[in-house]
Amino acid sequence: TAGFNTLFTQTRPEGDSRPLAFDPLAELVSQAHAAGLGVHAWIDVALASRAGEMQASRDHVVYRHPEWLMVPRTIAAELWATDTHAPDYLGRLARWTRTNVDRVDGLYVSPLQSDAAVKMADDVRDIVRRYEFDGVYLDHVRFPGDDFDYGARSVGAFREWVRGQVDLERRRLADAQ
């Protein structure tokens, strides 16, 4: 009656891993379609956890793969000296995030790491395969700022890429002589 024809519903790639007797998202899609409404999935692709909201499930990506989380430049040096699976690593990153809510929405997964990028793509693919959405809105498909990602794995991947580019250029120059 209000003239709306589409719903945008926020979905989480990292949902509850337990099978549910009731699937609220499936019910939403079913009822919306029955009422003639389209449903678009709103997916926070790289945002793993909102600032100040640590996930309860130990199966969540922030606990399983803290090495995938983007690191701001300001605390990169201190985090490089900390094992990514030590509680202090995630604790320091979470504290920095909570004190910088004016700059960031939370903790982000880094697409610079190929295994993390594959996981993000798989999560999105899984959501759109399980539900009959009429569209998809991808949010947080970006770095939170130009001072991210300075995590050890991401910097290492960048260094490897640069080495490869330098080697290509050396071969090109050698072939040109």
C-alpha cells in the first residue's frame, strides 16, 4: 500500500553454522515474493564484525582466521611481533577498532590474501544459491581507508607481487639489449 516493490535485506556470509529448524531469510523471501515484492540480498562482503561486537561463535572467521583481518598501518609494527592466533592479536586489533569508530565500521577481511578472497567469493556464491533473490547489493567491498592493509601476510603477498614485477622488467630489459 505504500508503493514499495523491493526489499533490501542484510544477509551475513558468516551466519550461525548450526542447522536451523526455521530459516527466517527463506521465510522472508517466500512471503515477499507471495506479496509481489522483489528481495535483494545486502551482503557485507569484507566486513567481518562490527566495531564493539565480537562474535560469540568460535567458528567465526575472526577466530578461525585472524591472519586474514586487515591491519591499520598505525598498529602494524606491534602486530607483526604478535602471533596472529594469540588472543592478544585479535584483542589489540579489536581495541583499535573500538577506539576508531569514526574511521572504520569494524574488523575487515583482507582480499589481498588469496585464500581469504576465495572464502569471501564462496560465501557470496553460497548465499545467492540458497535463496531466490532478485538482486544482490555488495557492501563493504573496499578497504576502510588508504592506511589498510598492513598485516604481515598482506605485506608479504605485496612484496612477492613486486618481486615478480621486477623480475619481469629485468627480463624485458635484458631481452631488449
